[in-house]
Amino acid sequence: MRILFLISDTGGGHRAAANAIAEALRLARPNVTIEIVDALVEGCPWPLRRAPQIYAFAMKHLRWMWALFFHLSNGPWRARISSDLGYPFNARGLRRVLRDHPADLVVSTHPLLTRQVLHALNANGNRPPFAVVVTDLVSGHWTWYESGVDLFCVPTEGAKTVMVSGGIAGAKIHVCGQPVAARLAALRAQRESLRAERGLTQPTVLLLGGGDGTGGLGTFARALAAAQLGIRIVVVCARNAALKTELDNANLGPNVTVLGFVKDLPEWMAASDLLVTKGGPGSLMEGCAAGLPMIVYDWIPGQEIGNVRLAQERGFGRVATKPAQLVNEVRALIADQVAMERMRAAALVAAVPDASARIAATLLTLTRE
């Protein structure tokens, strides 16, 4: 059985979701063949083939334009019109990607790859089942949703409610949770050994800025380091090599560890006491699976505001958008273990650690094997 995942590296969450589900699928069906393809890069002309770079630039410099486009195009009819207007330019490339990667099941984890991919599948004829795994917790853009899709996996009941209100059949929508690395929950039991391996003897605060290390991550890291709170600070710059170099050269002190792209992020989460993060859905739900209290310092306008509200409403996250606010929140939480434990418990309640396995099982209902 062959399964094709269509993603794009606009941020790190879409590929991370595909990887987590692929891992679960391989456990469920050892004979499965899985390909993960950046369909915007491989299948679309300029400028979409440069989508990862354009997205990273927009998140740093043009957030107002991103927010404007999000709100102007967000809605069932507006999303369909915008997708259909772009399809003639992308049709040939998307159809080629689908022909070059034949599959028994096609799965998208990216909002721009729903309606246009559905058009391309239908044009190629005798199409395989097509599923969409939505990775925005609540307030996703309507380009995610299209009635012709065979099956949707969504992370929350709130997301399902939005879809049904716009005309998507409830029978197609399965609430499975956000796909996260399966080992996160198990690693909680190894906390002490993981801390010993990493030399963590003080309360440890883990700072994340998504796959591109954005949102002013460096500014917040420097503020925490300068406050001298008696904590260990671990900053993950991910793909932002320039930020890593900048922080490495900033002499932030012996209690600050600066990392680039890491493959053992679940282990770092399990070893930490507090997560300071951009409001991406993957980071928040991974934090929940690790049982971490969280402070959100930044989010993408439009699509991620629902994530932040969810963290606040469920009690596992606080918000601090200014460096001084963040320092005060970290100081207060480190000193208040009762509040930390309350947030930790709320995170575990919100967690769906087996979400990837649930999604894999749901996707397999579309196959004949």
C-alpha cells in the first residue's frame, strides 16, 4: 500500500504532522510505503514554489499583510474562489506531482493543498481517496475545508463546529487530536534521567519559536538571560541559523544553552519545567503531551489566535507579549509550584498523546487493505 503526504515547509508544523502520522502508519501497517512531498515547491510555479522562503520572510516583516489576506479570503465561498483563481496556474504541476508519486491514498496536511489538489486528482481520473489532516486547532483558514474531500481529521471539537457551520458534512469529520510524536507521553517517566543526561539541575525553561525560530525569539531569550532568575534556559532556534549565531555570540551566560535544529525536541520537553513558545498548534499540543505549563509570547495573526485562546481557556497556558511581561510571568511561576502543578494537570487533560495513532487508524479506513 502506498500513501502520499502532500505538505509544504511553511513553518515546521505541516511536515512534523506528516512525520508523526507516518510513524504511526508504519507501526500499524509495516508493509506501507510512504512518501512526503512538498507539493508547493515541486508542483507549483513561482511564487508558490518559493512558499517556504516567502512564508519565513512574511512572518518576520509582513505580518500585517498576512493578516489582511487571511481575513479577506477567509470564508467558505471566498476560499473556494481564491483557490479556483489560482488553479489554472498550478494545475499542470500538481497533476504531474500526483502522476510521479502514485498512491492508494493521498493525504494533505496543508491548507493550500485541498481544493486545488482535489481538482488535480479528479482531472487525472480514477482518483484514490483523498484525506485532509487539519493542523490548526480551532481557527484554521477555510482553504483547509472542501466538501469533495473524502475524510477530515481535525484536532478539536471547536474545529469540527466551524466546519459544520460552513456546510461540511459532519460524518466526514473525525476529531482525533493534533498529531505529535508518539514517544512524548512515555518520556515523562524518564524525566530525571533525561535531566541528568543534559546536566539540568535548575528549573529549566525551554524557548521555542516554531520551525523558523521567529516571533522575536532572540529578544525574549536575551530578556530572560539578563533577568538572572536562577534558571536554566534552553533556546531552540530551529532553522534560524542566523539567530543561533547571534545568540552564540551574545555571551548570555553559562545557564543558557542555544540549539539549532534538533531531532530530540521531545526529550528536551520531557526534561523541562516550563515551555515558552510561539502559539503554533504543534508546539502547544506537544507541550501538553509532555505535561508542560506554557507561556505564549507570539502567534500568527488569524490562524493561531484560536490556539492561544484554547491554551488560556483550558488553563495550561498564559500570554506574555513583551519581554518584561515574560520575565515577570516566568519569575512568578517558578516561585509558585501550586500554579505550575495546576497548569501541568490542565496540559495533561488537554493532551491527546495517541492522536497520531488515532489519525492513522482513521486514514486506513479509506484503504482496501
